[in-house]
Amino acid sequence: MPTILIVEDEPPIANLIRLSLAQAGYACTCAYDGSTAADLAADTRFDLVLLDVMLPEINGFELLGYFVSLKIPVIFLTAVNSLDQRVRGLRDGAEDYIVKPFEVDELLARVDVVLRRFGKAHGILEVGDLAIDTLAMRVRRGAEDIPLTRKEYELQVTQAYERYGKRASRM
């Protein structure tokens, strides 16, 4: 299960993000200031950081360099909406920049994209009667492995999504 550090100084917003991500199958930890976030990242290996810009103690732009040095991908999730700040964040190493307010579905999609890009996507997706291991690229129906070539795997996954769409769930 991918682990996500949510760095947001407003606890109600952080908790709403945490609950949404937890329902989607992610393990989340919240930090409410930059110093705590840096300490947590030093002690725990996270797969992704959702980072606000305006934080007490250490701001998001300062933290970005630290997370990049630890090779943890970062998505800025902030109310700071100026073009200069968005460009700065992306040029300094953020994988994405989402401006508040945002839709949860969009956040989940962007999180999934970044985790896939870094090879840390969910391990198992259940689609209908299939269990798809996205890391091992294997498909099971019930207790039976379905042997597939890479191309067959890609076609099977595509067909499963076309057939079941949003009814797919993560394990």
C-alpha cells in the first residue's frame, strides 16, 4: 500500500484529504508544519508527499528541495495560485501543482499518475471477477492465475477498465 505524507497546516483540510486517500486505499500521515514534515520524512519512507506552500516554520518551497533530495515525489496542493509560484514549484522539482479548491477525484487521479510514474502504484486492483497485480503485471480470476504476455496483460487491463470503469476497487 503506497504511503503518502500530507503536509497541510489546516487540520480540517489535512484530515479531509487523509480520509479521501484512505478510502482509496492509501496509508496517510499528516504533518501540520514544515519542521514536523521534515522530521517524519527523515524517519519514514514515504512514496509521495502532498505539500502546501504556506506552512509554519519551513515553507513548502524550502521543503521541496529536501524531499527531492530524498527522492520522494511531491505534488504541491496549495491556495497559492500565481503563475510564477506554479512555474517555480514545477521547475524546482514538484511533479504536479494543484490549486485549492480542488475536486477529490482529480486529486486521486493525479496521485495515481505520479505513483505509477515512480513505480509505486497500488499493487492489486479488483475489477469485476479479476484481481490485477499492477506491480507484477499478473492477472488472477478467483484462485487461478491467468498466464499472459505483456501485450495480453495490457489488453486485459484495458478491457477490464472499459467494462467496469469506476467500479474497480483497490486492495
